[in-house]
Amino acid sequence: MTPGSNIPLSPARVTVEVAAPVRLDVSGLMLTADGKVRSDDDFIFYNQPAGPGVTYRSGGGTAPDGITVDTAAVPPAIEKIVVTASPDAAGQTFQGIEPTATLRDAADGSVLATFTPPALGSETALLVMEIYRRNGVWKARAVGQGYADGLAGIATDFGVSVEEPAPAQAAPAAPPAPAAPPVTPPPAAPAQPTIADPRAFAATPPASPAAPAAPAPGAGKINLDKGRVSLQKQQTVSLVKGGQPVLSQVRMGLGWEPAYRGRDIDLDASVIAYGPQRNVVDACYFGKLSILNGAVKHSGDNLTGEGGGDDEVIAVDLGRLPQEVTGLVFTVNSFTGQKFTEVSKAYCRLLDTAGNELVRFDLTGAEPKTGVMMAKFIRQYSGEWEMTAIGDFVKARTVRDMLKPAAQAL
């Protein structure tokens, strides 16, 4: 579909899924003939997942979130259901992100239509698609309209109440008592939730008596709060969840296949450790399977690239890395001189020690060169680590040839 195009709907129940390389918050707005919601109950999202004829479905981090519309159960006063999406990470825009909506028959999952909006920029929220009633017939229309003021802008346009945060009321301090230990004043009253974070809006559960989690560092970056993350080139994910580092021991799996009907290809995965001045500390590869007192270990050389699963794995104990190591760059080289145009499905993925995939980066495109910088880890001042997808090709057949370009990529 293209913006503004529409198709009639034959099935009574349809689902609109919205997928992107980053996690999205997907929601639905039930609108009357005047283009407004009847009340805040007509806003269907993560924290209020059901309304008459409209339901929200979470993909759980492994599949796209979606909005399902049962046209037979939609109240007569509702003429349109608008499906919206916004990046989950605070402050993130759609710049460089290409969301795709898939319209499915909710009964059997068959695809009725797909829609990818034109290139977006500073928009932080998007009207993706609408399911609407016209002369008794239900149709779907591709929209693709962006908002720079986020979900709050969309909500305001369609009549959802957007509450501004109320100023916190500080409790009076206890009078000084020299003979007793200091008294900690009670916490300030919490600010009212706003629509800018849809999960803090309607149907918010009572606050837990436990101390609130610290805010996730790196506002605007992706984190692992919602599970597995797929990165695009130059995107960064903070290796934290709920404000805390996910774990200290991780494995970087790197894989590839020979191009269609191509010969076996012998690629070599490696990781180079750098100091704060981009100085090389050490490198781990097939000829040096353990470095930094065992904090980094290599699984060994794969000579063909054939077979499923990761071809080579590099295990990193982030907690045991010496403080002088502030950056790691993961690379793949072709010692035999075969170019990456002869390689198919190259990827890297970050795993926990149980083998669960946390982050994945699939290399798209190829250049006739013999080396590629796949990803980098950077230690933050707070001590936490961030992973960034690189995907840059270089002329380099050995890890030694990668030292300079990898340092420049930090």
C-alpha cells in the first residue's frame, strides 16, 4: 500500500502489526464521526489492552506488537480505529528507522496488505494505518502521518486527556533532634502520569511500596527492558535492564554462509581490546584463543561457514576485564582473500550464558572487501557497557590489518 490508498476488508477480524528494527509502542484509538474518542477508555494500548471490538496484543519482544479489530463488535458510534506507533526508547525519533505495518486476517494470520511509510526524520510518533467504516463497508487505509511531539500530540488531536505532571509536594522536614539520629523526610508525592509514556497512563496499577527503580541510563538509547533487540547499522543498545546491567558474562556469536552456490568460505572472527586512548591492549582470534587472563575466549576457527548456528563464538566476562580496557571491537576477516560479496547472511548476536539471544545485528549489503567491523562495546563512565552495530567494510585480511580501522571506529 501507499500513503492514502485503501482496500476493502473481507474478514471481520483483522490485525495490524507494526514492526521496526527497534521496539515500538503500538496503540489504537477508537474515533467517532467527529474524529475524537468518546473518553479515555477508547485509547487501547499496553496498559489498557481491551476495548469494545479492539484489543492490543504484545509481541513480547520477539514479534511485533499489534492491534486487532473485530469489526462486528465495534460499537455503532465508532467509525474509525487509528493504529499508532512510537519508539519505545525515550527521545528516539524515526530517523533511520523504517517501520512496516502488516495487515492480517486475524483468524488465520494470512497477509492482506503491507505498508511502509516514506522516509521519516524527526517524528517521534506515527499514524500508521486506520480501519474505518464507509457506507456500511469496513476498509483499511494506509496513513503514514508523523508527529514531532510524540504520542501526546496524537492523543491531544484525538481528544485523549493529557495531564501535565503535577509538582511534587515535599513533606515538611522533621525538627532537629540532637539526641536522635537524623530523620529522613518522606518521599515527595509522585507526579501525575502523562500520555508521553503510554504505559503510565490509564489503568496504571498502584505504586509498589518498594523503592522505585533508578531511571535507565542513556536516555534516548535502546535498552533491554522489553527483551531481544534487533539493531540497524550505527544503532546503540545499553546492556541494562530495569536500570541494572543485564549480566557480566556474555557471548558474541558471529555467523555467515557462502553465497548461493558459492564455494566454502573461511572467515575469521576476532575481538580487539582497546584502552582509553584507542591504544591496542590485546586481540583474541583463532591464533590466540584466550586473552586478558581468560576474560575473553574464542571458540576456535571455522573453515567453511557451512552449517546452522554461530560459526565462531567469543565469550567475554565484562566483569573481569581490566579497567584499562574501555572498548572492544568485533571483526570478521577473510584470510584467503575472498570478498564479502561471496558471503551470505552474515550476522552477529549477543547471547547470555544460557544461550538466550539479547541483541542481533544482521549485515545487509556487501562490498568487495576482505574485512568488516561488525560491532563495538564501549564502557561508560558509570561502568555499564553499550553495544553499537558498525557494519563497515575495510580492506583487511588479518586481525593485524584491522587494528587501525577498528580504533578509528571507537
